[in-house]
Amino acid sequence: MRDGSHADVTVRAVTPDALLPALAALYGLPEVDVAWMAESCTAGWVALDAHGEFVAAVGARPSPQHGAELLGGAFPGPAQVPAALAVARAAQADVGRVYVFADGTLFPPVDLLAAGWREIGSYRRLEGRVPYRHVPTPDGVTLHVLADVPDVSVRLEALGAYEDRVGHHAVAAEAARDGAGGFDSHLSAIALDGQGRGVGICRVALDGALGRLDSPGVHPDWRHTGVRSALLNAVNARLRHQGITRISVDSWGDTPAELAHDLALGLGVVDETPILAPL
């Protein structure tokens, strides 16, 4: 175990399972509800103050093309800034490239930026009326109701379209099952190429009178086409058929052009968290 220090904060490397009590306290949840966080991490670090009390805890969750996301953060209080910086630096020293969702509660964005970190992406939630636009499906692609494409390998191909985007992680097999993430496979859409491979996906669920969806994922080879717009259109059409008039869209790592597209549909950003990484 390698130790480090920053001011009155001492950082210790720990196994991911040892993070569980601190993660539960950070998020104010029972340990059973945050166990998935510890289980998804490959390394962990805790920061202790001069009295031996936890002031921060983070775990490294691998992200295919962006190193690792740091789950967790630092507890509010006078030690939050030095503790957040200390565990982040320890993680970077041990695993290399790291990034954090700096929402201002567990990781302070202003202080990270002042310490030389930079914004490499964002989480955004957009809301608005269900858009109506007729969007043709590009040649070479067909759109299907996700429930009509039960092949797990094809679904995983489509879900893998997110993996190069910052904020996303390697897709686990359970993500391809019906109902994963609370999404409705009868409302969700999947795009297949001429060989039957999954090249795009847009998953949606009903949340009362609101349609909740993730921004579509599209394979890099098809991002220059209208597949993303066509997936959104297909999902929105099904929501309108259900009588849903408003949607909420979650996105991680979308490009400025994709954001501009969604804003042009009449959606507005209601929540935004910068994704920061050290230089």
C-alpha cells in the first residue's frame, strides 16, 4: 500500500471493496445501493485528516478510451479542496489518465480548474416538448424496435457505440437484457446495417407523463450520417403514440454539433456538469 500526503491530508491506496463504507457515506445511501460502484472499480484511494477521519474516497472505474472515471469524491467541509486534489493526484499517479464529473458537491470544479484541470466533456440533461421532425433513415441502415431484436450480441454491438465517448464505460452483458436501466425495449430503437450489425441505439422509458431517454449512441462509422436524428425521431414517434408530450434526455460526451442539433429541436439544457481531467 502506497501512502501520500497533502497538507494535513494523508492518502492511502485501498482495495475497491474497502471503499464501500466511505462511498455510502459520501452519497448518503445504504451500502447495498452503492456496492455496484465499488464492484466496478479496479483501484481505490481514501484520504484521512489529521484525526484519522475519512475526508475523501475515490475508486477508478475504467473508461475504454479515456483512462478511468473517479467515482466518489471529497466530503464537504474545510478539508474538501485539499482532500479532492490529493486523492485525484494519487489516482492519476497510480493509474494514469483520469477524469471526474465535477458537479460541485463531491469534486469542486473551480478549484480543480485552478489546479490545472480542464474540461473535456459534459453531462447534460435536456428537457422539452416531444419534438416532431420527419427524418428519413439513411441508406444502408434499418431501424427496429429494440424488443424485435433480441440477439444479445447485436444489442451489445449497438451499445458499444458509446464506448469511445468520455463518461462512458465498457458495456456489460447485462446492459443488453430487456429492462436494463429501467428502459422499455418496446419503445426503444436500434439501428442495424446491411449485415445486421448493431450500429446505433436509443433507449427510452416512461417516467409518469415524461419520456426519459439517453442521447442516441451511433457507431463512429455512421456519425456523419443522419442515423442519430433518425433514432431520435423513431423514439419520439413512439412516445407521441403513447400520449407523451414531454421528454428528458441524458447525455455524456455529446459533441457541440450534437448539442446544437438537440437545441434546434426545441430542447433546453436544464442541468449540466463538467467532466474535468488533469492536463
